[in-house]
Amino acid sequence: MKRISLFIPLMLLISLLCPVAFAQDVSDLAAQKPFFINGSIGLGLGSYNVQGIPARQRNFSYIFNGAPAISIYGVSFPFSIVVSDQERSYTQPFNQYGISPTYKWATVHAGWRSLEFSPFTLAGHNFLGGGVELNPGKLRFGFMYGQFNKAIEEDPLQPLALAQQPSYRRTGYSIKLGLGTERNHFDIIYLKAKDDINSLNVKPISGILDPAENMVLGISTRFSFLKHFVFDADASGSIYTRNLLSDTAGKLELGRIGFIRDLITLNASTQLLTAVQTSIAYNQKIYNIKLKYRRIDPDYKSMGAYYFETDAQSYTVEGALRLIQGQMQLSGSFGLQNDNLLKDKAYQSNRKIGSFNISYNKPDYGIDLRYSNFGITQDRGLNPIIDQFRVARTNHNVSAILRYNVNGETITHGFVLVGNLQSLVDLNSFTAPNSKSNSKTGNFSYQLSFPKKAFGINANMNYTIADVAFGRTIFYGPTLGLNKTEGRFGFSGSVSYQLQRNNNIDAGNIFNTNATTSYRFGKRDAANLTLNYLKSNSNDVTLPSFNEVRTNLGLVHSF
């Protein structure tokens, strides 16, 4: 907590000065400076005092942070220096540099890059290597080769929770070949990646890592027709060998497709799995509707992507309607989803997901109403379902936002009312008494602003009721705040008082005040001071009362 609180006043500027990747139009190279250095340095000082509970951070803390960034022809190389009461370090925090120069219809990638050829093949996985994308006319060509994972040795002396995940060195390549434009095209994508068995000196003994190999072939297409229709489709087949050291499958008869043995290792751990998604949409000026289908086999993997929700099949319809010149919008969706695609699970889960939104907005006022539900039921799979344990639930969520503004040259008023209802309906009478969960939340806020004086006051009142199986909890209370800017000086502060009741019994309250002042000495130097006081009064014998005071001083210089 201490490190985070000290970084807040320092890193707002520093974080904007450290890009890690670079894309550049070569035609603009002459306009770039050959060498340029910029960045920030900052000093943070913090104090902490608490009574009533054990200290949650040190009484005094400091941090000096430097973030110089060297730029060579527009390519940035950031560094960082940290000296604090907890650590001293000099690092290159972002050592994944990459560059993608472009000239007309050609783009070259080098260094650490991530590309997406299709959702189920090469889909945004970081790699260290090179690649090229060529789009002359209607030709769509892409190629990449690089390292997806570096070799990391297992450390048996490190606790499992803290140990770095071991991995084999993984390299691979991908090719995309297609015709068309972004609006109308057909692409074929091929990906091949493999772990290097010899990249680790010692085979991991944890039993959670095996060398693997993967080959994926996919298509990606998009077509517009009859002016208003758009068709999209992505489909892939993945041959994934989970363990290259597993027993071979030499006697497996493949017939005409025996050439696959020359492309990938086949053994007892090899799987052939598929993934597909498709949609068709009809778009008009004032409305649109789309039908979608998605199916991903259990345990589908591609070494060119990080994660898939597998063993899932879904059908979805969604649409939107725009009225009164776009001021009113209605939109909604409804979908069905199920798992157990291979019919090999003990039970099958079926889900129904729906939502509906309506909004009407003008410059001075507006209203947004939203409803959504998520329902899940179970059917038998390999085993019959016992009624006492059957899952059959629906979550309902209703929210509303109303706003009203009174705008003037010297004074403005803003009113916002937010309400939310959420409930869980358990359709199983055996489990319903213990799964009750309902909540109601209301929040009203008012903001008074004086634009010419750069001064504002805001007030907020919230009220929350949460009902669960063991009782009812109520939270409520006001918050008051103000902000003021005068030349180089700025100030903001707030005071809140929150009360809690458990089953109609006073459980205590929390008083919290926060104040922040800032001052800019010039274009390159700024300072801010933050003071926070928290007082918790608890009537629960299991939760102690306490007082807590935090201060943070931050100084930043940019160059």
C-alpha cells in the first residue's frame, strides 16, 4: 500500500513518457530528431500514524524516482531509477522494444511485437522476432517468425506460490495469404510453433510442464452484399501435441493425410480440435440487427493466442434502434450458451443471457435504463442429476441513471440520480434458503460550479441495502467536497460520513476526510501535498475502532 500511495503523485507525468513500442511511417523519418532525451524525476515523502490497530505501513517513507527516456529517430528507450526506504534499483523496466516502419503498402516488424491474423490462430501473442505485412492492391500477405516463450529453469528451492513459472523456449512462425480489402476479404492463415526440448538444462520435476508442439490452419473472411448485409466468419483447426516426450503413435493409419507426420509430431497426447465463429448483420441508418454463432471445442489451444473460453457453444441475437435523430437509442441482446460439446461431462450447463438498454439524452438532461439477466440451469450428462443439487439460478440487474444540468456563463448546476437493483433467484427449493442475495443501491449527487472562478462544490448521498441468507446490512451517508484552481495553485478536498447497520443494530460508522493541494512552479516543476484522516468507530467486538493519518508530499521535475 505504501509504494502505491507514493507513486500516485509522481507517476502521473512519468507514465506518459515511457512508450515501449514504436510504429513509424518511413517517409516521415527525416522529420524526426536524431537524438532526444526527456523524462521526469520525482521525490516522494510520506508519513503514517495509526492508533487502535497494528500499523499497516511504516511511519516514514521516501522514494526518489527517475524515468529518463532516450529517443533515437523517434524510437524511445526508457529507463528507471528507484531509491526508496524499501529498495534501490536501476532497471530498464520495458526491455521489450519493437519497431514497425511503414512505407506505402509495406510494413516491417522487428523486435518485440504482437500481431493478429485471425482470432483462433495468431491472435495477439507477444513474440520476439520479425515479420512483414504487404498489402499492394487487393493482395493481403503477412508473415512472422519469432520466439513466443523464453526458456525459464525451474527453481525447486523457491516456494511454489512465489516461483516463476518454468517454460521451454518456444519458437514459431505464421503466414497469412488472402485477397480483398478490410470490407471484403478472404484469408488463409497457417501457424506452426514448437517447444525446444533441449532449451532447459534440467527437466522440470513439478509435473506441470511438458514440451508441446502446435499446428493451426484457419480461414478468416468478411463480405458485404446487397448494400446492407455483412457476413463474418472465422474457423480454425488446431493439431496440438501436449507432450513431445509421450509415446509415439507410429501404427496410426492416416491414409491420404499421412503427410501430416512430416509437419508435426503425432503421439498419444495429440489432439485435433476446432473453433468457429460466424455472424450476419443487417445495417440501416436507424437500426441494425446481428445473428452470431460461436463454438469452441473443449481444451482448444493455439500457441499464437493466450486464452479461449473452451467447451462453449452460443447463439446470440442483438440489435439496436436509433430514434429522434439519434437522441433516443434502444438496444438489446439475447443469447443461449451450453457446454459439454463432446457429451463427456457428468452434467451439462445451459445459460441464458439477455439485456435491454434504453437511453434518451439531450445536452441538458438524459435518462439511461438498463436491464440484464444471467440464468443457468443443469441437464444430465453422463450422470443423472439429483434434485437437491441441481443448479437453477437467475441473476436480475436493473439500473437507472437520470441527469439534469442547468448551464450558465457564471454558474452551473448538475444533478445525477443513480439507482440499482440486483437479485439472485434460486429456482431450486432445496438450495434457495441459503443462496438469497439481493441488493438495492441509490445515489444522489449535486454539483455546483463557477466556471469563471474555477471553483466547484459537490454533495453526494448514498444508500445501500444488502440482503443475504444470514441477514440485512445497510450502508448510508453523505459526502461533501470542493475544488478550486487559482493560477498555479490548486486545491481539492472531501469529507464523508458512512454509517452501517446489521440486522437493525448499529454496527458503527466511518469518518473520512481528504485534502490535496498542488502548485506548479513553472512548465517543468510541480508539487502536491495530500492529507488523509480516517476514523472508524465499530460496535462489533470482532472489529476494533481505530484512527489513521496519512500524508504524502510529491515533487516532480520534467525535462
